[in-house]
Amino acid sequence: MTTANGERVVIALGGNAMTGPDGDATPDAQLCAVEAAVGPVADLVAGGAQVVLTHGNGPQVGNLLIKNQLAAHVVPPVPLDWCGAQTQATIGVLLLNALDRALAARGVNRPVAVVATRTLVDAADPGFDAPAKPVGRYFSAHEAERGRAHGEVWRSFGDRGWRRVVASPEPQEIIDAPAVDALLAAGFIVVAAGGGGVPVVRADGGFRGVEAVIDKDLAAQLLARHVSATTMVIATNVEYAMTGYGTPDQRPIRRTTPARLRAYAAEGEFAGGSMGPKVEAAVRFVETGGKRAAITSLEHIGDAADGKAGTVIEL
């Protein structure tokens, strides 16, 4: 580990780090997954880095939406921003406890804090006019109709069933970034902006939650910029971003530049619902002053932070 002492690194853990290998989101599966995920993070901290950890929350929000749906005739469904806030707390505490144990095992005495984080979006974002981001599981047409009765938007996916769709607006500001910055300065490892942050808009002199989800990687790069991080690592289930992914001609992208990745993206190399947002987030971070971004698998987080593993993006 050669990460410079005191260097600020933002690590964005993908949803696969929060569930079992088969996507199992039972409490036991989530506990085991989180325990495995924090090992490389603790190694990075032991090497001297200041770390901010963000995470996905798709499976967990999906579970809450199912509870909303199945219990709608008994208790009112809670709004989507509430679901995001609840998962920030639940996953945050799992990460906090797991990091405490992992650091102690390495002889490192560093406090960990979880920040409930809001992300500002524009109330006029076009995504609100045409919700398109699927959330939760597939349901029958009858069950979808029950959701629509509560003001939700649902879309048919043919034989697979119906899914709720929501807005996924562009993140503009991580409102609680100053709290993250202060905790970092005080020596804390910080878990923040989970699930992209709780989406809010300006209203009545303050903020109001909205029914939306924010891409966690786009939010992570915004947070990284707010706290003057030098490096951002996006951890996913593959070691590299690739060209020709899923074909006999697939090739790993190793060291590259923002311009080259934008060219690949323009050629349709990255799927919109998976690698596309990760590439866009990494490129934005470097284009706006970050030293390095990397996309890699969990076990290579430390080397990726040093530019020695994964898809490494630098100017």
C-alpha cells in the first residue's frame, strides 16, 4: 500500500457489496457481505488514507417498497425519500460496526461516523416529467394498480410483469458535505451519501424530500469534489470496465483518459443501467480536478487507489 498519508479517497461500494453472491438480501447475507467488503477499505485506512465510504441501496430499498406494496391496505406506504433515509441508517450501522472490527483487527484506532446525507436536485429536472428508473420487484397488473391508487407510476415489462418507475434526477449538491469534511478533519472515517443521498428540492426556505432515486456513483463524484478528495474508487463486480463486454471480443480497459472513455461511451460501449453511470462518474471526477479515478472489483480497491489495478482514469 503506497497511498500517501492523509490523502482523501472516496470509495463507492456497489450493490453487490451489500448482498449475498446471488443477490440475497436477507439480514445474514447482508452482514456477511458487508464484513467481506470492509476488509480492503480497512487496509486502505491502515495505509494512511482518509476514507469516505458511499454505498448502493437498491436491494434494500426494493425490500422496503415490497413491504409498502404488500401492507398498503393496512398502513400507508412511506415515500421513497423516507426509504432512502432508512437504508442509509441501516446499511450505515452495518458498515460502522464492520469497520470497527476490521480496524481493530489491524491494530488501527480510528473512529467511524455515519452521516445522514441529503442530495439537492432541481424540482424542474426533466426526469420528474417522465419517470423511467425501475425500482423494486416485478408485480402483477392488479398489484400495480394498487400502487397507482397511491399516486405511483408503474410500467409494464411484458411477460415479466409490472415495475414501479421513478425519476432519477441529476445530483446538484451534497448538502451535508460540510459535516463530512469536518469529520474527516477530526480523524474520522465517514460513511455518507448512501444510495446517492436522500433526494431533496428547495422549498419554503429549506428542503423537502421528493419521490426519486439518485445514481450513487454520480453522487459519489460530487461528494468527492466537495470534500477535495484526490482519488475516487468505484467498486463493482468486475475488475475492469471493458470494450465489447459480453462478446468474444471483450477487452479490459486499463489505464486511460477521460477523453478516451467518452469516445468509448459515444460508441455505445457501456450499458446505461450498469457500467455507463460508473464511467460517467469517474470521468467527471477527473475532469473537474480529481487526481485519479478507478473502476475495479472489491478485492482490488487498495491497488486501484494507487493506480495499480482496475480501469484507471487520469488526465
